[in-house]
Amino acid sequence: MPQNVVTLPPTIVTPDQPLPRPLGPLPGAGVVARPLRWDGTIPANHEIDAFFSKRGIRNEHYRMSVIMTAFSTQQSIDQSYIESLPFLPADVDAEISAAVGHYNLPELETAKFEKNVVDSLMSQSAAELAKSNERAHAFFGRHVLAVEIKKSSVDFLNIFQTRRDLGSPLEVYKSWEASVAAAYRAKILEEKIRILTERSVSLSQLIAAAQAKEDARLAAEAELTRLAVEAAEQARLAAEVEAQRIAAETAEHARVVAEAEAKRVADEQALFAAEAEAHRIAAEAAEQARMEAEAQAQRDADEHARVTAEAQALEAGKTLRLPEAGTPQLGAVAGVISVTAGSGLFLDATIQAAIEILAALVCTAVSSTTAVGIGTLLYSPSLGNGELPGRMLDLPARVLMPDLPDVLNDVAATGGTVDMPYRIYGDQSKYSVVATQPEGGFSPKVPVRALILDPVTNAYTFTTSDTPPITLTFPIAAPENSSTTTVAQPIETPAYTGITLEPIEVKAEPLPATSPLDIRDAIYVYPVNSGLPPVYVVFSSPYEGATTKGEHSGRMYDPDNAGGPTQNLDWTTASVTQNGIDLVKLHTGRFEPSDANAVMIDRLEKILRSELSMTDTDKRFYTHELRELERYRALGVADGVEGEVWNNAHTATLEDYKLKDSSESFYTPEAITAENKQVYGE
């Protein structure tokens, strides 16, 4: 073999397989740090061991071979370190999850427990980092990574050839290899500690928020307890007053009875002193009086029985027999909206009571201008500045019309209608029942539509022709061994707490003095073989006064409260300025923090610095926020104040630029992903 040719043994560095997951948290929130994906251990390489065990390996003849072997070994370790870094966040998350485990604890306790785990892992990692840094300095007396790999390989050669006191050539190499591995292990531990530190800070913020929430809950409970004590005391005082009143009435009654008894005794004594004839006359008179008294008592008893029977009949007529299955419920995109308890009436009973009132007003002068409220809507403050969800109230159709036609499926097949005696109207704040009239009032004609079974989603669905369209979905759970003749079972829908429907006092009220109300309702029928009854559904908008549909946006809004008439504006010529960016920040700052807005504002700043090219999406976002700010100011809403005009200002701005309402028009895919992650956590 020529003297200038050097054959290097291969250097192979691969990560060890992940160790088994730990058993979970130790008592006292202590945990054992889980080994990272690569713990710095170098697999045995017999070829390298044989190379450094050669006779005369320290001679000049092997000088380049030693340098190249050290160089390739450290390069391989460096590559292994780089490849392991992307997996580190997931490994740390898995380590935390394994240590925390799955315990059904309150949010605050869970956050505290997880922070203890994270802090414990940080402490252990810091201790291991100190040891790794010590080993990283052991060979050179300085950190292995203080110089580049080429320089480090030459330094290794110098020590390898001159420091024979460090042991055999193989022992010197192993010592250097361990120091290099420890250096890269230290880098991984530093990154792990950084990730854990961020998690600890985040958990501290979460704990503070959860603690504030818990304090508020305890304060609310204390207030409820105080109110209950006050109510009990008021009830006690009222009971004492009532007892005193009853005692006074009893005493007065006893006095009157005693006087009557005294008079009776006096009359008897007078009768005894009378002559026999007088006694006879008196006896006859007494007998006549007794007979008349008995007759009067019988008449009183008969009258009492008649009144009682009439009262019972009237009460029976107002007693509602609720159906065994299928009750009214309010829903939104996020799930079923809850109905506040405490009114003494279920929602279906409230509807029946409203129908009774309207039935009593038939043929009166106010029957066509009167509605009966059945529930008021309460919005949660946690909805922030996002759009209020559209709602639909659904109930069995027989609640409004007990005698439904048997041919509803045929009517639905032709897209026809059916005449209903009553319909339900919903606005921003409440729902009301109205009576229909063939002429001069609300039309009785309600569309009938057919639901179709979607086998993929296992749900009955119907899509409206609205813009944008509304898709109704009625999920079902088919029993085992189901067939086309098996009655389907509707499944429970998740609850949505952003809105609450609160029953109100059932009474007649005048309708708003506006143009004829637009009732968006329909009867939806299941296939005949489903075994499910028809459903009456009424849609309602969450925005008060939103009765005009935007020509370009397709949104409903109130143009009279939108900050001025629409204009013919052009977003395509927009260019970014620092003042414009400041105004966008000012306007979006009035709402709750949005990751999507943050992404788009960051893009605008990069565009201003010429780091990005301005896309159509950037132009539409930029011009929309500036124009929306102008409309807010025109409406008198101060900067920094959220106000209650977003829907009108937003829709009018869409009309200014002739744009359809679509998130993709104003937000990049990255911004939409950030928003979804912020809202849904995924």
C-alpha cells in the first residue's frame, strides 16, 4: 500500500433506543427525570477500538489517520445531536405527561401539580448539566466545543501523541470520546432546561388565573350563603307576624262565639219562664228554624261542591301532559344552549301556556299584533369580540300543531308548505309565540323539508339555500343489529354555555312597530322508516336590527348604525405605512387578543421593512381594519373601547370594498392555523 494513502476506520454514532416510560409521579410531587432521546452514549465500535490498539499508533505515520478519525467521530456525534433536537420538545412533553399522569383534579390543583413536576425536572436536569459540563472540560481543560471540530481534532492529536501518562492510546481516545459526548449531552440538557423554564413560566401564569377564578368562586359561594341566611331570617319574621295575626283572629272568633253562647243561654232561660203556650209556639218556631237551617246547610254544601268541581275542571284543563320523548331545545353551532332552571315551567310547558293565551285572543282586535314571550337570551362575557353565534330553536312539531297531517313526507318531497296555527319568532334577545292568520297577519304557511341520512357521519342532514348556507345535522346512534326498520335513537349533543335561554313570565306583549317580521322557520321530517317525529325549527340572528342583507358580503346588518353609507373603495392600491400599522394595532387592541391578528400585523411590519412582499390578503386585512376604525369613530365609539357595533361596522366595510365575508380573504393560512390553535387548542 502506498505510504501517502491512509485508510480510516468507519465511525458510526447512533442514538440509543428510548428507555421505558417512568411509572409516574413519586410521592410529594417528586419525579425521576426521563432519559432524553439521546443521552450521549456512544455505541461500541470494534473497528475503532482495533485502530487505536495498533502497535505504534502514536507514530507520525498515523498522524493524519488519527486526526481524521477524531474529526469524523465528532462530526458524527454532532450530526446525531442535530437530528435529535427536533424530537426534544415532544420528548419533554411526553416526560411531563408521564410524570403528571391522569388524575381527575380541579384545574388549579392540576396546574400546581404539573408545575411541581416541571420544576423538579428542571432541578434534575440542571444537576445533570453540571456533571456533563464537568466531563466536557475533563479532556482538554477547556470545553470541547470551545473551538471548531478541525481545531479540536488537531488538539486531540497533540495530547494523544505527547501525553503518554494518560494511559494507553485506546484509553486516551475513549477519554476524549466521553468528553465530546458529554459536551453534546450538555447542549441537549440546556435546550431541555429552556423548554422546561418556558413551561414553568406558563404554568405560573395559569396558576395565577386559576387561583383568581377559584377566589371568585369562593366569594360567590359566600355571598349565596349570606343571601340564604337573610332570606331565612325574613321568612322567620314573616312567619312570626302571620302567627300573631292568626292568634288575634282566633281570639276574636272565640269572643264572638262566647257572646253567642251567652245569648243562647239567656234565651233558653226566658223560654223556660214562659207559659206553656209560649213554650209550644217557641218550640214550633225552633223546629221550623232548625229545618230551615238544615236546608240552608244543604244548599251551602251543594254550592261548595259545585264550585270545587268547577275549579278542579279548570285546573285539569291547564295541566300539561309533557311528551315522554322529544322536548324543545335551543341550539347553536357549538352545541345545545342551556335553559335556566327556577321558573317553575319547562320550556315546552311555557310554549303551551303561550298558545293558551293566544287562543284566548282569537277574533279580538289585538290578536294579530300580539306576541307571547317564552324565553330571554343571556350572553356570556367570555364570548369576547368574536361573532355571536347564530341560533336555532327546535321542538317537536306536534307542540305547535297536535294534529299534523300524515302526508308531511309527500309535502317535503315537493318542497311544499303546511298551514300552522302558531309560529315562533326569535330576535336578538328572546323568543315569542305568534298566532297565524290567513289574511292580515302572520302567514300560516310553514315550509316542509326532508332530512336525508348521511351514512358517513351517521346523521340526518339538510342544507338550506341561504347565503352562506346553513346545514342542519341531527346525529343518531343506531342500536345493535340495526336495519332500515329499526327506530333510530338521537344522541346527546354537547352543551354550549356561551348563551343561556332563561324562561320569562308568560304574558301577551305588543309586537315591535316595524316592518313585517321575517320568521325563518320550517318543519323537517325524517324518512318514514326512521321512526322519528317531525321537528319544527326556527332560526334567529344574534345581532339586533340586522335586517338588511349585504349585497357583496352576504351578511345581515343594520346599515343605519354602521358609521355612514357604504362607499366605492379599492383595496388593490393599498401600501403600508408606519402610521397605518399603528392605527391597525390601535383598532384591533380594543378586542380580546387574537393570534391571527398578531400574525397579520407581524407580516405588515415585515412588509414595511421590505422583508416580505405584500400579498392581496395583506392588502385586504390592512384596508379593512383601517376602514372599520373609521366607522367606529363615526359611530362615536372611543378608541380602545370594544362597543357593540362590530357586526354593522364589519359588514359595511365589506360592502365598501365589495368583498364576500370569508376568513381566507383577510388571513393567511398561518394566521388561520394560529387562531384555531388559540381557540381550540389544536
